[in-house]
Amino acid sequence: MSSLNNQNVEPFDQDAARGGYVYTSSDRLSCRLATQRSFDVILSAGQMAGRSVLDMGCGDGFYTVRFWDHGGLRALAAADAAPAAVQVARDRAGDRPIRFQVADAHALPFADNSFDLALVQSILHHDDSPEDLIREAFRVAPTILIHEPNGNNIGLKVIEKLSRYHREHGERSYSSMKIRRWVEQAGGTVQWEKFAGFVPMFSPDWLARLMKGVEPALEKTPGLRALGCALYVLVASRA
């Protein structure tokens, strides 16, 4: 397994030290719309209710807490390599029975098959060895759910080059074909996938409203949704 590169962790620790990640603590309309769509799509996969779940990259706990509150989970553990982020997540969780741990997602401190589901949410595009993360997810759970920026989207590639935030956080999205290939190489079979969302983080309010209005039609249009949507989500099981 590859060890985690500290350069990938430090920007998130710095963000969390200010009380939470920029996009989760912001009240900007675009951030609120984009994070809500991510949450809704993950829940729509129908994989959490009644199951034990590991959130492999919980960050500041923004999503983790919401999954516990609305997902009907039986048990939830959450790990992240950024200590400051995990502390923020613990504070967010309050007295909820979520187990938080600082850990490298390439070498998790859990036995094989410790969970029903491993959630791999928006961490592959920050990592130097995303294939290893997928293999590790399959080690700790027979089913995984991957949520990533849609690397088929040319506009996203432009944003990754021009946005200071994206550059500082080492973001590099991957195509759906490449992610599927990594899943299959790790011994998994894709059971469900969805392209969704259209609102880019940190965009002006007028643009966020416009793109949110277009979003439903885009998500329903075959072909176009794979190229235009902001998110790619898949569920896979060990073959």
C-alpha cells in the first residue's frame, strides 16, 4: 500500500483549523446547492439504511453527521488523515455514536470485512494512488460507494487549472471509465452508477440559480449527462 503524501493532507488541515472546510462552512448559494445535491445522490443509491458504514475520508464531518441523521445507518465509523479535520468532525457530531479516527485510508486500522459498506466520497481526486484506496475499500467492506467529480466534464478540467482552490488542494478528476476500470481491477463489479449535479462550487449566485434550473433536464438526458454533470457516483460489490 502507498503511504499518504503529507502534501495532500496539509491544505485540509489548514482549512479545518479555521473551523471547517471552505465549501462546507460557506453560506454561498453555490456551495449549499452543490453539497446538498451530493448528499441527495449518495442517499438515493439506497445503500446505507440498516447497514454498518465506514466513511473513509470524512473530512470535517459535514456529510458524515448528515448521513447518520438521515441515512438510517445501523453503525457508522469515520476516518481521515487530517487530524484537525477529524477534531472538527468530532465537535460537529456531538453525542452521536459515530466512531472517528485519524487514519491513512491506504492502510485502515480495521480488519477485513469490518463493515457492510465503505463510502469513498471525494477522496480519489486528491490522492496519488487512487487505485490503492479502492482496493483498501474492498478489503474492509464487500460493497463500496464512490462519489467523485465527473472527470468527463471538460469544464471541470478547466476549473481545476484556473481555480486557486483546486490547485492548492491538488484536485485532478478522473473519467468514469477510468474509475470503473480501477474498480474492476480491484475485483469489483459495478452495480449502479449515476451522473448528477451541475452547480459548480464558489460560482456567483446568479450562475448557481441558472445552472440549478438546468440541472434536472441535464440529468435526464442520455449522453449529455455523462459529459455535462458535475458528479459521478457508483456502487460496486466484490465479484
